[in-house]
Amino acid sequence: AQPMVTVIYLSPYSHRHEGFETVEEFLNGPRAFFPMNMGGVSKLVNRDQILWLRSPRYPGELTYAAAEADVILEMVDGMRVEGMFELARPVGQARISDVLNHDHELFVCLRDRDENYYVNKRFIRQVILR
């Protein structure tokens, strides 16, 4: 399947901080179905069917985490997503395997210079360190 261009609807309020809901909060929150607009058609999309989502980086957004790993994620369909994998976790839980095995987040974020890639962990075949 080809990637689709969509518009997602973020809340003007975050349940974790002041300000707007972030894409990461949107994807890893309690909702199972997301309202999206695809080609002028409004749809509710099942979160479990989203392989990845790409979003532009916004001015002022955190650029570098305290710890990062340069990786390639190979997806089950053979596609590869490359970027910096954030390892901002408590001491003793900051390995790539800790982040991937954390059961409270379905999506992980890879960052490159201009965009963020939010990748559904269920569709990652393997992680290659660069």
C-alpha cells in the first residue's frame, strides 16, 4: 500500500502538560480510532492499522535527547525508516530494547533534521544500529 497524506486532529489541550496535544500523545493515548481527513473525506482510522506517520518538526521542538541512537528500522513490509531513536528513559531502562519493549507506548519516534517519524512497534521487523 502507498502512503496516504492525511490531516490529523490534535486536541487544543494536553492531559500531560500545558498547551496542545502532541502527535506522540495522540498516537500513544487511550483512543483506538482516530479522526483523520484523507483527500477531503473524513474517516475514523484504527490505530492498530497505522504502520507509521510522518510529521514535520516544529520550531522550538526538542532537537536532541540526552541519549540517542542512530538506527534503521526495517518494517514487516520491507520498508526502512532511518533516524535518531530517542532513549530518554530512567537509568537502567535506556536501551533500545527497553524502549521497544515498553508496553505503554505503541508508537516510537525517530527524528531526522526536518521530520519526525512515529512508527508502530508492532510492525517493526528489526532494528539496525548505524
